[in-house]
Amino acid sequence: MCDGASVLLHVRCGGCAKLYQQTVILPAGQGVPRDGDELMEYPEVRNANFQCPKCEAPYAEIVAFKVRETNRAA
Ligand SMILES: [Zn+2]
């Protein structure tokens, strides 16, 4: 069973080019993205509020991601 997944995004700041990480939670029952194209189909990802920890720019480019499924013991 899938109870949703947390996706760790590796992003590059659009302002100062700093690399940082941000986690997005995907709701249960929507599966998990397998590649970048699928990742961008999730509104939770497209609408994620990025904020660079260095320059606070709200825009960033996703350079990589890692899915961490949250499996809850029944
Ligand atoms: Zn920045």
C-alpha cells in the first residue's frame, strides 16, 4: 500500500545558483514520479514554494530528485 511519498528535491537557486534541498509531500494514492517529466505533473511540485536559504529568491530549478515512500505499518 502506498500512503503517499515524500520527494526530496535538489534545486538550484535562480538567483545565486546555490544548490539546496527541499522536501515535497505527495498525497496518497497518486503513485510516485519515476522521472523528471512525471515529477512536473504533480501540482504539489509545480506549486512548491521555494526559498533560497542564502538569497531568499523564490524561484529555483529542479536538478534532481529522490523519492522516499512513506510506508506505514498496518
Ligand atoms: Zn539564492
